Amino acid sequence: MSFEVFEKLEAKVQQAIDTITLLQMEIEELKEQNNNLNHQIHEASGNSESLVRENQQLKEEQHVWQERLRALLGKMEEV
């Protein structure tokens, strides 16, 4: 009788070990996914900052062109 109890206990221990192993593998996968997502967030943040700078530069260029156009229109009105 005690041999059967020992076998059941051994099966439960093996099942617990298998479950722990699977959970450890899942944790490693999730850590890798987390690292990948953090990398993507970092890239997106850099891209966003770059786009903001480019947008500001384009706005400044637009402002310069508008001023030039106003100056030309002002000269045309004088003529």
C-alpha cells in the first residue's frame, strides 16, 4: 500500500516539475517579447522625435517662403 502512495507522490512531483519547466519556458518567451516590445517603443520614440524636428523645420521653411512671397506680392503692387 505504501508503494502505491509513493508512486502517486512521485507522479505528482514529476507533474509539478513538468509544470514548473513549462512555466519557466513561458517566462523566458515573455521576457523576450517584452525586450522586443521595449526595443520597438524606443525606436518609435526616436522616430517620433525625428518627425517632430522635421515638421518644425518644414514649418520654418514654409514661413520663409511665405515671407518671400509676400515681399514679391508687395513689390508687384508697387509697380
